[in-house]
Amino acid sequence: MRPRDRDYGAAARRTVEREHVGAMQRVDILSATSLTCLEVIGIHCAFNRRMKFILAFLLGAHGIAHIVGFVASWRLATLPEAPYKTTLLAHSIDVGDAGVRLVGVLWLAAAVAFVVVGWAVAADANWALRATTVTALASLALCLVGWPEARVGLFVNAGLLLLLVIASRVSLGLFAAAHP
């Protein structure tokens, strides 16, 4: 059971211990009413919840940015930042119109995947960390294929993967722990 799911209303005074970044913190509860995670853990929980929703929003926004790759490859709009081209890997491989449309479908799949993992992070899903990692790696591969036009996405994905490595090693509270 996670600390925010507990009801502390029955006790007049209890001590709750919570592991946070490798150290045990003791929080005295001096209330006979039902306490929420914010009241039990204080600023750490508020920070983690806010950061979780900020990360979820950024993942969704990153997903929406992937739509540019789909729109450009299917010629749904003319975009000066992402011109229509039938070449991949810094213009070294010509895949033709059908090949570039297939890559466009992959851009759309990445967009949907980022929106889904953004929702998973916000919903505290057990699989959010793994799914976000897989999605960021797939997006990184797409950005390499779309180089140099997708260079910004390459750096965004590299930063996201660095954050995921840090989050998996240190208890940042951005992802739910695997529940048995």
C-alpha cells in the first residue's frame, strides 16, 4: 500500500516512516482526521506529484511534436522546418514515396505512444517507466532516421533517457514502484 492510500484518521498520534532517497524520515501525525499524502509526507509528496504531472504534460507535448513527421511525410501540409523528402539517414538512402509514408506512420505511432505514456505517468501506472523508456528509444531511432531535420528531437530524447536512468536509480517519485 502506498502512503497516500492510507487512512490515518483513526489515530490521534502515529509515526509514519517513509523511505525517501535512501534515508528514513519520520513524520509525526497530530490529527484525528483523515490525512492525505500531502499532509503525511509534506513537501516531498507535493513536489513528486507536481513533477509527475509536469513530466506527463511534457511527454504528451513531445508526442504531439511527432505529428510533424507524419504530416510532412504524407504531405498533409507544407512545413518549412520539415520539408517533404524521400530520403533517410541524412539524405543517404532514398526510400521513395511509399517508404517515407511508412516512416510517417511510425512518427504517428510514436506520437500516440508518447501521449499514452504521459497518461501512464500521470495515472501512476506500474508499467510507465518501462513504456516511457521503450517509447523514447523508438523515438530516438526515428530522429536518427530523420536526421538532420529531427535533430532537436534527438536531443530531447537523449535528455529524457537520461532522466529515466536517473529516475530508475534514485527515488524521484516520478514512477510508481512495481506492486506485487
